[in-house]
Amino acid sequence: MVATTTTLEVEDVDDLLVVGDWGSGTLPQGAVAGAMMRYAEANEVGAILTTGDNLYSDDTEFLLHPFSWAIESEIPFWITWGNHDVESEDRIDAMEEAFDDPPRWTSHRWGNVDVVILDSTQIGSEEQLQFLTDTLAAGDRATIVVFHHPVYSCGFHDDSETVQNTLLPRFDDDVFLVLSGHEHNYQRFQDGDVTYVVTGGGGAGLTDLDTCSVDQPERSSGESIHHFLVLEQSDAVVVSVIDVNGNTLDTWRMDYP
């Protein structure tokens, strides 16, 4: 598949909902989708941003049914590709049909912030790396970067050294938040001026948290729980972690860099 690039703009700074590792067809997926629906009923939502593993089978009608409320409301999905999304040609075809041929890497404008989505399943793509370099060099706007495999994770999958060695050296001072999935839990790390978040609790079976090693940044918070994120923007960006009952597990505020 040929990777493409696009730029989309959001005129109004509505909230972003973030979910990862979610298209599993499980009861927890339905619970997360229901909690997201209840949030969207009470708040303006501009898009649903995913951190990958959107489809765990090719039965898109079944897997996307819990999100029929978002589809009917024409809330756009900002798709990040994950390893389960590319595990067969049929799965790739299902992804392209379900989400209107989502690009492998792209940039969305969300108010004062650029959201740059990358495909860590194609980590060695020179075209993608050039896209990242050119996109970051093109402006000085605050930037969120999203890809599936986490920079830091104290859990089943651990850190992605390939991501650390390939993507991190290309980040500039505008990058202040990095979102990933792959690990089926919630974790937050602070490394310098950048916050790194693992959000993979969208419905697939959960994985446990491990003790972080001395080589990893200190984990600010974490929990093995099904959840989604809310990103709000005003004079800063506020991130909240919400469980299936609508409870806030964690929240923090980030000024623009």
C-alpha cells in the first residue's frame, strides 16, 4: 500500500477523544464506547483520535457497531495504524474500507496544536521520516505526535527501542505530547519537557504494569484498566483519563511549548 499524506483542519477547538487497541468486539470495547458516547452527548467532540489496533478481525460491521453513535453523528476518526491493522491483506482492505482509506501518516490542525500521526509499523520508511522532518520544520506550532508502538512502557511489550532510535532524534522543541497504544493499559511518563502516554485500554484484553527499570523515566501514573482520553484546549491543553464508568483516573495540564 502506498502511504499518503493529508492535512485536515478543525475550525472550532472541540475536544478530542483518544482510544487505542479498541476494535476487539469485546464487552469492554462496548463499555468504553458507551462511556465515550455519554461524554460526547454532554460535550462538543471534534474527532476521535486512535492510537492503533483499530481492527482485530475483518468483520468491520460487528467491530464498529459500538461506535455507531459517532459514525451517525459524522464525528471523524483520526486513524493511527497498528500491528493488528496490517497483519493481513484482508485486514488492510478492511481498514481502508471502514475508515475511507486512512493515510499511514498525516497531520491534523486542532486549534493551536498540530497533531502529527505516524505509522510505526513502517518505522523505516524514508518517505515517512522525511514527512516528519518536513512537517516539524514547516512551523513552530505546539505539536502532538501519535504512533502505535510506545516510546516508554513498563509492561508486557516494554519500550520500543526502534521508535526511540528512529523517531525521537527527529523531534524538535515544539513536540510536547506523544501518544501511543500497543500496551493494553494506561501509563504516563515525563521525560524532559515531553509527556509520553500509553493509552491502549480501548477494549482488548488488559496487560499488567511492571516495575520500571532504572533506564526508564519515572512513571507518573499508570493503571491496567479500560479507558479513553479526553483532550481539551483553551489557554493550555488539559488531558483527562476516563474509565468506563465516567470516572476521571488522572488529569494534567500542559502549557504550549
